[in-house]
Amino acid sequence: MKTGAYYKTKNVLINAAVYIFLISVALTCIFPLFWMVTSSLKTQETIFKDMSLIPREFHFENYYLALKEGEFGRYFLNSIFYTVSVVVGIVIVSSLAAYAFSRFEFPGRNFIFYVFMAAMMIPIPGSFVALYVLLNKLHLRNTAIGYILCMINVGLSTSIFLLKTFFDKMPKELEDAARIDGCSKLGIWRHVALPLAKPVLAVVVVFNALNVWNEFILALIIFDSRHLMPLQVALQQNFQGEFITRYPLLMAGLTITAVPIIIVYLLMQKYIVKGVTQGAIVG
Amino acid sequence: MKIKSTLENYLFVLPAVTIFTIFYIIPFVWVFQLGLTDWDGILPTKHFVGITNFQEIFFQDPIWWQSMLNAGYITLIALTFQNALAFLLAWACDREIRMKNWFKVIFFIPPVLSEVVVGLVWQWILNGNYGLLNYWLVRLGFPNLVHNWLSDPNTALTTVAIIHSWKGFGWGFLIFLAGLQTIPRELYEAAHVDGANAWHSFRKITMPLMVPVIVLVAILTVLGTMQAFVLIIAMTGGGPAYHTQVPVLRILASMRGSSRFGYACAQGITFGVVLIIISFIQYRFSKRAKA
């Protein structure tokens, strides 16, 4: 006969094992970032020898050097500029389209919508080759606008899908009232539909912002000029080239790249969880 | 009036359709056209060479198939190790525990980081001479385990696969957890009253109800992992020799390295077809699992 004490001990042990498991995995998630920041505060001399977790002296000048000498200030502004432009573009273009797909009748509506959706399913791994050719022909390669348009396109299908699903479930009464008051279609989209869609717009904004900030391959093939590059490409190119052994600068550059995304993530964490689970359930 | 209204409706979708046509549909068609040529990407002339590119891929490009195998190997590790880890963590979190939200936040940090950041940070930790991992292995008394993790052909691919799993398990974790939370608690309570232990409940309640979610995560894992390559650029660049090459890296090498745009497109098509076949098989499999 097993006693209550037996079950109690067993439960405590199981709980302890669960916590140890969760905490150790959580530590492996955070530790590399911690080590990145630590390494960014060491010097060229100490970084290869000093394996202490907290450096003896904090060399913040690495950040100054990365921003100035490594031109990470410029790359950082480039990344901000691309991210903001693309996200604004996606929000406007995809919400206009999603609203029309949800509310209006016009010939070919379903066909066009399904073409957008098919693009989410069909992988074309070599598309960047053709995209490179296309941008060359349009004289948009090595330009900011070329990259921005490409990235708007990347986020379009998913954003349209999320927004249309939301509009489909949204009650029409408010829009009807606005129409009776003489509001135009564009006015209703702008003043009624968009404000009501804020929760799903937050998901669209966060996911596309993460995606653009972290994007690598299109930026790699589109930009030749250093001064146009975003952070991700600059990191990879600089430190495979001239900075290859300057680890403190590399780590400072990585920190500069990672910190904004972590802050945005922590602030908008709710929407990310929502987006992942929603996207998964519909996907 | 009717016509004007319809035109107005089209104006709403016009920006999206224009961008999509120029930057998705046209490149999509071009990939197929260019795949049948020997174009080098520079000269204005290109010759139609039929299926020559595909013949070369199939019969004269062992590195391509090696890279396909490598991607398959990484995918296998992601499917087993990464997803098992994600499932176990989700299962551990699907109960009354303290700090649950903290774990949820932390486990999704690697997925929000870029592959370049993750690759370069881990490359530094795994560095053969100055890396922290080897330093600790020596300190903890395992000097025989010290490796040049990323430049030793025996360990490079597995190391890359494990870092890929580290970066990706958070996705599976969140989806599994959402799935687990839809299972009604009453089922477990009823089973408990009937004398089922935790293992029985897991086998008879959790697993059957989670099959669709598991299949979904598996499909997402395969499609995502087969096409992963930025992490590899940041960690090994495809080396040592060709030990961590993957298909998308080969496409990039054909395009930028050897300036064979036609061949790169043919490789892209081949790989795209392989991916579609794999997802179709998985889809059929999931239908059977549901039935």
C-alpha cells in the first residue's frame, strides 16, 4: 500500500526535475547573449585569454569604435529606415487589399485572393536569382527603393491573409453607419476599418518588423554599395573581411544588432505569441 | 455608377497586385525560362539549352546531391531532437508552475534573433582555439572532448544542426503549448479518477489529440530547415570543404561564384520540386493520421 507521503515525495521529485529541465534550457537560451555582451566589453588582448564571465574592466569604447570605425551607426540607421519603410508599406498595401477581398464584390476577386494565398504555399528557393535580374533591368538594384519594394512583396501574402481573416469576422454595422453618413469607401477603410483592426495590425507590424530587420539574402544580392547595407549584411561582410580577428568589435556590432530586436520582442511579446499560434492554427 | 464602383474596388487591390506581379509572378516565370538557358547573368546573349542544366544536376553534380543529403541530415536532427525538445518543454509548461510566462518569453528569444547574429555568436563560443566551450571542457576535465567543432569535417554538420535546433525549437514549443492547452482538463481528471497514471494519460489522451499539431510542426520544420542557409553562411560558409553545404548555398554559389544564372535557376526548380513532393507526402500522411 503506497502512502500519501510516497506520493508527496514523488510529486516533489517530479516537480524538481521539471524545473531543472526548464531552467537549464532557459539558461542555454540566454547565455550566448550574455557571453556576446561580456565579450564586447573586453579588449583585443584580453578577449582570447580572459574567460571570466564578468570582465575585469568594461571597455565601452568598443561600441564607439564599432559605430564610428566600423560604420555601424550608418548600418543601424539603414536598418531602421528599411524596417520602417517596409512595415508602413505593407500595412497600407495589404490592409487596402484585404479590406477589398473581405468587403467588396468585383470580378476575379476570389481568383486574385487565391493567387496570393498560393504564393504562401509554393516555395521557390531560386527566386533571388530572378529577382536580381529583374532589379537590374529596372535599374533598381543597389537602390533603397528596390530593396524596400522587394521586402514589401515578401510580407504581402501573409499580411493580407491575417487582415482578411480579421475583417471577415468584424461586424459590418459601424461601416454601414459611416456609409449612410456619406463616408467614401476609402474614408471608411481609413477611419473605421483600420482603427478597429488594431489588434491584428499589431501582429502584422511586429512580424514584418522582425522579418525585415533580420533579413539577409535579398540585401546581400541587391546592395553593392557599403553605405546602403543594413546591419545583417554589414556584420557578415565586415567580419569576414577586414575585421576578421577583431572579436570585441564584432561582439559590439552583434549586440547593437540584437538589442533593438530583443527590446521590441519583450514589449510586443503578447502579439508574437498570438501571431505564432494563430498562424499555426490556420496554416 | 455600377462600373465606377467596380473600378473603385479594383483600386483597393491595385497596389498589392502590382507589387506582387512585378516582384513575385515575373521572377517566378523567369526562373523557369532561365533554367533552360546557359545565361551567365552578364552578356546580353543567352542560348536555349533545353534540359541540359537538369541533366548536369542529376548526373554530373555530386556536390549538389551531397548538399541535399546535408540538408536532409540537418532536417532529421531538427525533426527529432529539436521537436522532441520543444514537445517536452511544452508538456512541462502545460501545468500549474511558477514562472511559466518567463519560460514562454525566454524560449522564444532565439527565434527572434537573426541567423547572422546567432551564427556569429555561436561561432565565437565554438571557436576551436579561443572558444568558451573548449575552455570549459578542459576546465571540467574532459580535454579529450575538445574539438575544432566547426572546422572538423566529422563534427561540423552536426554542430550546425544543433545550433539550428537551438534557434528553432521556440516555434515548436509555442505551437505545441497552444495545442496542449486546448485539451480539456476534464479528460485528465476523468482518467485520473479511473486510476490512470500520468504515463497512461499521456499515451491515451495527450498523444492522440496532439497528432494534428505534431504533423503541422513537422511540416513547418521540414520546409524551414531544408531551406535554411544564412545560419550556415555565418557559421561555416559551407565548409570545411563541402561538409556543410546545403542546396540554397549551392544556388547562391552558382549565381555569384561561377556566374551561371541559368544553372542556378535550374537548381532552384529542382529543389522547389523536391520540397513540394516532400510536403505533399507529409500532407497525405497527415490525412491518414487524422482518419
